[in-house]
Amino acid sequence: MRASEAEILIVPGLSDSGPEHWQSRWQAKLSTARRVVQENFERPRLEAWRRRIVAEVEASEKPVVLVAHSLGVIAVAHAAAEIKGKVRGAFLVAPPSPRAIAEMAIDAEFGAVPMAPLPFPAVLVASRDDSYAQYGEVEELARSWRARLVDAGIAGHINAESGHGPWPEGLLHFAKFLSTL
């Protein structure tokens, strides 16, 4: 699959993804990409985030490929059963662990992370030193979701603050993933 053959839905996490974040840069670069804009990025409610993802997928006219980061990954996992028909695949980056979610002042419902296999192909990218999830925790998610795990090495939370503004390595992984769909 080529990027032009899909609607690429960018699913940011807590506080959205600022202009220097790789998600924002990819959105600007990929002509069929658009952001899933949540009602409240600062005080997320799982049910509202899940509904918005479902609505954006249903509104898509082409097959959908999701590109989610952090808490957006967890919201995608919660919405997966409802969006399986139109979603061709998901590129999931740096999900927080239930432990980290519990430490944040956010809706605790996010912490009940679904562990069932995802109903579409997925790649899960994880860092060895992400402060929001230990690598072993993300390995377990990848096994449960039947997602292919990509080891990003020492990369922090894979965001602009950790030096991943353009993130060309991620774009290469994404292109490779698209080619398998």
C-alpha cells in the first residue's frame, strides 16, 4: 500500500503533538494525513477519545492507517474492536504502561489497557529508556496485541523533547510497514 492509497490518521497523546513533534511533521509531509483532534488533550477522558477515533475512522473514504503516539496508542487499543473493518494497519509508538498511566492525573480508565490481539496488522515501536514504559512492558503489549515490535534503542519517549522532531528512522519503519499492507 502507498500512503496516497490510505487516509493516515495521526492520533496524538496527552497534550497533543506540537509543531516540532514527528507526528506534526509527518502530517505536513504526507498528503493524505490528518489529525484526530480530541476535545481535550490536557484532561483526556477515555470514552471521548475512543468515540472520536471511531468517528474519524468511520468518516474516512479510503482505507485507514493509524499513526498513534503515547496515550493515543492506548486509545487506539480501546477503539480497535469498533474500527477493525476500515483500518488496514496501525503504527504505534511509545505507549505508556498501566503503571505510568496510574501515576498521571488522567482518567484511570486508560489504565485498563486491552490485551486482546488487535484486529489489524500493527507495528509497535519502543525505546529502551522511555520514562513512561519499561521495554519489557511494551514487549508484553506487542505479544498480546500480536504487533511486530521495533526496538528504537535509547530514544526516550520518541518525541520532540527526546530529539525526535523529524524522526527519519521512524518514517523509514512506517514506509516499510505500509509496503506490507
